[in-house]
Amino acid sequence: MGDDADSDEEVEALRKGLVAVKFSKEFKQRMCSPWYKALIVKVYGRSVGFNFLQNRLLSMWRPAGRLDCVDLSHGFFLTRFSLREAYEATLKRGPWFIGEHFLSIRPWEPDFLPTTANVSSVAVWIRLNELPIEYYHVEALLQMGKAIGNVLRGDTHTTSESRGRFARLCVQVDVEKPLVTAILIGKR
């Protein structure tokens, strides 16, 4: 918790009509303690409702103990686990998807505001058009995907080599880096 739980003793001069509420460091720690086993969740590429998301998370994660959800706004949700083990297992087992849409999860942080939340990476499905069939090998696809970003998964048609028009991979892309538009493989 450290610096995030500093007291609010140092408040700058206030403008007219503004009042300040001060909390001690100890009180802020007590306020935050129920949220240490919580995750901030957002589904990318699709707007989902509270009940839909809560039911999907319960069926996907199957947490031991209780899972509470809170709708935060701007597509963000907060999920709080009753057991630390379930919280840690969910963080470790990903990546998570709802249908074809990436589910971003990160540990709860004090003073999180959905309107100013920084998103540094997103999951995107890439297509490798006219890829010769020999490159549909799992290790080859993984290498090609890693050249773009962290590979999250391949679609079932690609991994089963049942369709040859293009290969599809879901890759986590850093939004602050230039977008990769092509891959050079040998002379192709």
C-alpha cells in the first residue's frame, strides 16, 4: 500500500466553494483493505452488461469462495474474491476471452478512475494472408506472432490446419509502439 495510503494532511489552498475532507493514513488503509483481492476487468471490442459479465466470469473462473462484481463505468468492472488463492489463480491462468474478445484484468489499485485509466496494450486478432501451409506449424506461428507482440492464442482453424487462406493469431500489442503491418519470412 505504501505511498498510496498517505494521509491527506497536506492539502493546497482551496478555491472558494471547495471543501477538503482529510483521511488519516490508518483510515485509508482500512478503507482499501477489502479490495486487495480485487481485479479491474474490461472486455475489449464489445460492450457487456453487468449480469452477463458476472455470469461469464463465474463460469470461466470457477472461483473457490465468493466472487463479487461492481460496475465501475466506461466498460470497467471490479471483481472481488473472498479467497486470496482464487484471486491469484485467476491472475496466473489467463489470458481470458469472452467469445473472441480479450478480457483485460489487472490488480485493483487505489484511486482507480475509469475515465483516466491508461491502457498500454490491447489484444488484436491478426491475419497472415497467403501463408504457405508448412508455416502453420505451432512453433513457426508462435515465432511470427512474437515478432508482433505477446501471442495469446491461435484460432481453431489455424491450429488444426483446416483452412489455408490465412492464419489467425491473437496477439497482445503495445499501443505505444508503431503498428506492424507486415512480416518478412525469408524472401516473402
